[in-house]
Amino acid sequence: MIIASCVVTLELVGVSSLKEKRSIVKSVLKRLPQKFNVAVAEVEHQDVWGTAVIALVTVGNDTAHLHSQLQKAVSWLENHRPDVPIADYEIEILS
């Protein structure tokens, strides 16, 4: 069994409240599992307005497929959610 994770740091430009941030993050967290076979959660900076850190995790037996799946999820975020630019991301594979 191989576990693949991706930690993504999002910049929330123009967000002026935690309520607004949570609305945006909730939308992102809802769409990613629908589009990709991943579990998602906000993992850091929950009380910081301008930044969100989310983690995507998936499990399988093919490292290349899992890496590709997470890379596609990051690309989807970049292309379909320009309102939440990606500041950084890191993919890690555990076997």
C-alpha cells in the first residue's frame, strides 16, 4: 500500500474575515473529492485570513498514478480557482 499526500498553501487575496475565508475553503474542499479520488482537509492556519493550508491524501498501489492524480488536482485548482492562487505545494509519497 502506498499513501500519497499533497500539502497546498493558498493565498486568499482580499479576504477580510474568517467567515469569508471559510466560505472559500469550504468550496474548495467540497469540489476536490468530487473531481478526484482524494480526501481533503484544512490542516494549518485556520485562524489566519489571508492564507489557507489544505492537505490532499490518496491511497493505492502505483506511485506514478498517485503522484499524477495529486498533480492533476493541483493543476485543476490553478485553472479553475484563479481566485485562490497557490503559493506553494509539496507532494510526498509514503510506501
